[in-house]
Amino acid sequence: MSLRPDPLVCIGLAALLLAGCAPTLNLDVRRPPSQALSSQADSPLKARLAARIPPGESGFHLLQDGPAALAARLALAQRATRTLDVQYYLFHNDTTGKMLAAALLTAADRGVRVRLLIDDIDTADKELGLATLNAHPNIQVRLFNPSHTRSTNLLVRGWEALRESVRLNRRMHNKLFIADNQIGITGGRNIGDEYFGANNQFAFVDLDVLAAGAIVDRMSQSFDQYWRSDAAVPASALPVSASDRRLQRTVRRLYLFRARQLDSDYGHALTRSDPIPGLLEGSIPWHIAHADLIVDPPEKILNHNKSPSRLLLGQLAGLWVEPTRHVLIVSPYFVPGAAGMAYFNYWRSQGVQVDVLTNAYAASDVPIVHAGYANYRIPLLEAGVNLYELKPVAEPIGGRLRDLPHGSSRASLHAKTFVLDDTHVFIGSFNFDPRSTLLNTEIGLVIDSPEIAREVTDMAKDAMRPERSFRPRLIIETIDGKIVRHLQWSDVHQGSPRTFDREPYTTPIQRGLLRVLQALPIEEYL
């Protein structure tokens, strides 16, 4: 009888050996204390806003269009004179990521303090770039909840992901961009071409909100909480460093890159769509409204037993916003769970109309999450919830929703918003799924404004049109004496109605994979 080594044991031993040779974070680095600029500190932005927003009030402006959303960030970086606080889940090293990095460096060159906080989930190939930014005397970079072993080797990173799966499965999903503690942006967008209409192959349909006035101080307080968290590790802890020579070379390269991009068709679109000049000059009005910032505490990453009342959904419940007529939910990843179904059943029993817009299977960028949604589709329809599934490609019928911005060939919903009774609006990073509820940290604004509610509702209604979305319906038939329930999808294509008895625009292999995923006990991780 011959002995054969277990392949899994060999892989584990190889990973241990590689991990032993891999560089690690230096967790003993200094963490210089800092805090947000006082909202009372003088700045040109504060002076310009004084004529637009009454003292103690807050103003808001929706950023629906991708180029406008990037242009607003670039304009705020250009106009900041004191501080820039930037917090994101993803910060890609692509066209728009480089343009924003150039804007941060330009601000730092003129003396603005820049604090950049990024989740570590996508930094494996960006360490030297982050270290280079961190080398600027006016820029501080921190990584949130980082892997302690630093390696691009997939085997090594996979081993640590298994070894520390509980911690590393929890991510900072927050998005904030704040200039001089006077104007801030939050919403669904990360930093990358697909979020700002700069990717010709793929585009996210997304939504941000620009905020000014009293609420911005609350946004800055949230940033400070995360910046001071034990989970936020300075980039100086990375096992790479950048020389001043490399920093200067990077600055020159990024400035040249930005100049070329601003002279391109996309750059001209940015200039045309920039809302900041109009908002500061008064040609574009602010929506003046009360708002509450709701945000998970950073300890949600580290403490798995946080009181539900301290989490984002608990804070929302504490606002006592109870719908009596209409609930509109827009969520790209929609897995309601038992608690969500209880709410939907209760609302429907009270006569509340519930509309949900999410991605079709063919449009989703995370098919495994669609499996979680698919398990709830029939119960949702039985409860009387209206479901709409955004198509990956929509007909060019006009309207306000830009499904295929700037020539992109495929679109996917990424906006996270809901509207209660046409008055209360949530805009933020929260997806209606267990991951956002239990694992990741999230942030969002609850704005009391019928005007903003109308804008968001109009955007959603435009997306729900049959030319843009599939409408699943529950079909109940009696076959051979048995009651059979199945789904049917309808839409309009080139002016003619269509029906589908299977997930639209999918192959047999995709549908088979979906059935397998539906059977797996993974809902709490979706």
C-alpha cells in the first residue's frame, strides 16, 4: 500500500511556507492625530455658501449623471483651501481614478491637507501608488481593515482570507468626499470609470447627493470616527515606500495625463456638466431641507455583537419614519431576508404600495447575489410587491435615466436609494441585503424633501418603463390537478410587448448555475 499526500494538505503547507516569506504590515507605526476642520473656520467655500443656504440649514443637489458626479468632485478639490477628506470602498487606478488622484495632489501642492481612507479589499496591486501619495507632506493615506500579509500571490492571500475570514469578510463600504467641511458628497459611487460614464464597455446607473450647510459637519464627524479607528492603518505600515524623486515623477505624469483627458471629448463633457459653479453662483438652486446622517460605527468591523440600535438600520428605525402610502426601493443587490419580508408583508397588509427596482440576472455584476434575490421573488410577488428588473441594455427612448452613458454597451444598476411616502429619501451606500445589514459598514443621508423625493421617484419610474426593465409576474396554473406557480417576465422591445418564461437574456448554463447557487446556504454572506 503506497502513501499519497493529500492535495489539500500540500496546498496548505505551500501557502504557509509562502506566507512565512511574504512581507507584512508594520502595525507599530505612528498614527498622528488629526480631526476635521471646524465648520466655523473661514474659507472661500463658506463665504460663497453663506448667500445660498440659511444659517443652521442644509442644502442638497442630486448627482444622477456620471460625468457631473466626477466633475463635482474635481471642482471641490480645486476649490478647497483647507482640507479634503476622502473615504471610499474602491479607488481604481484607471482614467477617472488618475484624474482624481491628480486633483488631490494639486490641492496638496497648494497647502490643502488631504486625508484619504480606502478599504483594503482592492489594494494588492496599488501599494506603491498609495505609498507614493502618502509620501506627499500634505497627504495622509490610511487603509481600512487591511490584510496583515502583503503579497500579490493569490495562494498567500487566499490562505489569509481563509485564516482570518471573519475579520476580512467585513468591509468598509462607506463613500464620502468632503471639502473644507463645507460641501460633501455621499451615495453609491466608488472611484472608477464605470461609475462616471468613462467606460465604453460597461456603466453603472448610480446616484450621489451633494450636501452643504449644517449636515456636512455630521459627515465630517463620521469621517473622523473611521479615521481614528483601530482598523484604519497608515500607509506607512506598508512594506513599500516611495522616494521624493518617485513622488515628483508621479506628480508630473499625473498632471500631464489629466491635461490630456480634460482636452478630450470626455473632458469637455465634464466641463459642461459641472454643477458646482451654478450652485455657488445661484443659477442652480439648492434644495433646502432637514436631513439626518445614519452611519454604521466603525467597530461593526471588529465587534460582531454590536447593538442593532447602533447600526444603520437601527438608526433609521429610530427616526420613526413609518410609511402609510408608498415605499420605493432601488437596490442593485436585493436580498430582503426574513426581517425584510416581515416589513413588506406588514406594509402590504396596511395597504402600502411597495415598488422595488433591482438588477435583472443578465444585468447584475454579482450573479451570486441574484441567487439570494431569486429565492424571495415568488414570496415577494405573493405579498403584492411590484418588482422591476433593470435590463443590461435598454432602448434609446430618451428620458432622464442614462442607461448607456457615453457609448457604453452594457449597464447595471448601482444606485442605493429608497423613498417613503414621497417625502423621506435615503441616498447612500446601503444595499438591501444581509451583507450591508450585518457585515459591511454603510452610510447614507435621510432627507425630508418632497422635491428630492420627486426627482428620485422620476428617475426610478423612468428606469421601470418596459423598454428599460423586465417586469416579473407570478403565474398560477392548475396542471393535472396540481397548483403550479411559476414566473413570467414581460417587457417592450422596439414597440412590441414580449413575454419570457425563463430568466431573460440568459443561457441554460447561467440558469443552471443560478439554481445551484439558490440551493447553497450562503444568504447571510450575500
